[in-house]
Amino acid sequence: MAKPIIEPISAATLPQFAAFLSANMGNRRRSEDWIAGLQTDWHGDRPNHGFLLREEQTIVGGIGAFYAQRRIRGQTEKFCNITSWCVLDSHRKWSMPLAMAVIKQPGYHFTDFSPTQVVGGVLRFLKFKPLDEAVAVIANALAVPLGGKIVATPAGIARGLTGDARQIWQDHAQFGWLRHVLVGQPGHWCHVIYKRDRFKGLPSARIVYRSDADLLASYLPRLAWHFLGAGMVTTQIERRFLRDLPRFSRLRTGFNPKLYLSATLRDEDIDYLYSESVALDL
């Protein structure tokens, strides 16, 4: 057996890698879906689409990657979000060198938001840190909205947001599975991005981003009431996005923790924008 080659995934080899993922990832995502997701460009220099493992002309493994530049506490930070780490059983011994090819890229903070238990173990060995995996499930009908306004139309959101906040909305408005809403007061909006999900068989809102923890804490009952009016019985939000656990909620645990690798960033600096969580509808 020839020694496999590890190489960056280019625009030319992305269709081959997408076909490999479609055939081996165990889900129904088509090659076209993988291509469309991994081609997402967020105004930054993208060195590759990840790295693949090739034996002669056959792809036997790979890791996809999303790249973005973010403003964190006034500083520009570069992120690499890894996704869809898949290696054939016959070549598992090359999984670690494949991962090292990704994280040896200098100047990036690295994240993985959908690791399996096995992948999570490998990444922890590579010094990745876990995020709090607990999720609060809020009973929307028990929320008592004491104040606050809701803006849910694209035109209203465009008027309500400015600067970097408006850019975030524009960068994520393209994904049809994401929903956007502003909650708060004019000039003091919390931008919330969520997905329509299900919990115990009933419609639920799963929050993937909130722009301001304090504003969300103040207006969470109003937001929950809005979701109820839209037919969603519960709201799911990770505990780390909350200041305090609402009284009208309960906590779920036992998930595979999401992970990140950074020498300077803290847990609260990590969210799911500009990542597989939004671009691949995960």
C-alpha cells in the first residue's frame, strides 16, 4: 500500500471531496449540498476548504474547514471551524496527521461544533477545550412578557442594525434554515438567530446566536412569547448563552461538548456564526 498524501482541498478537488462525504458520512446530504456549504465565503482570505487524504487518485479521508475573520473585544481574530472529519477504516492511522495538517496552520483559533465522542477525544488530546454542553429548555407558555418589542421582518431588521451587527445579519440572511429576530427597544436590540426545531415531538425554537446576553436576559420572556405565537412550544438555548437559568425552564445535559483551541480567547468569545452550524444546517 502506497503512503497516502495529505493535501489542501482546493476549488478543483472540492467536488471530489464532497462526493466522498456524500458516500461515507452516513447522512442524506448530497454532494451539491456539501459543495454549496463549503464554498461559503465570508469576506476573508480562505487558504483552502480543509485537507484531504489521498491514496494515489482515490480520496480515503478528509476534514472540511470554514474560515472567517471576527471582531472580538475590539481585535480582529481569525477562525478555522473544522467539520465533517471522515476517514475510511482502512486508513484510520492517518487521522491524527490529517488533523495536525489543519491545526498547524498559523494564526487561527480552531473550533469543532459537531464532534463525535471519538473525534472529541482526539481533539482533547490535541488540547482543545470543551464548552458547556447543557441546554435550557424553556416552556414558552409559562413566560410572562413584561416589556420589550419584537422586529422580525427583513426590512425592520435592516433598519434596526448598524455596523458590524448589520454585517452579521447580512452574512447569514442567505441561509433559508435560519430565522432572525430583534428583541428589546429601538436603539437597544438583541439580535437572535434561531432554527425551527422539535422537542419531544413538538415545534421548538433552537437559538444559535444572541448578540447581547444582558438584553436577552431582560427580554427573554417577550421572545419566548413571540415564539409561542409563531407556533413553537419551547425554546432551546445553551446555558452558556444565559446570565441565569429562567424559572420557567429545565436543563438538559449529556451532549457531546463542542470544542475550541485558542491561546487567548475565552469560552464566552465562541459562538456559532461563520461556521458549519449555520452554513450546513447542523
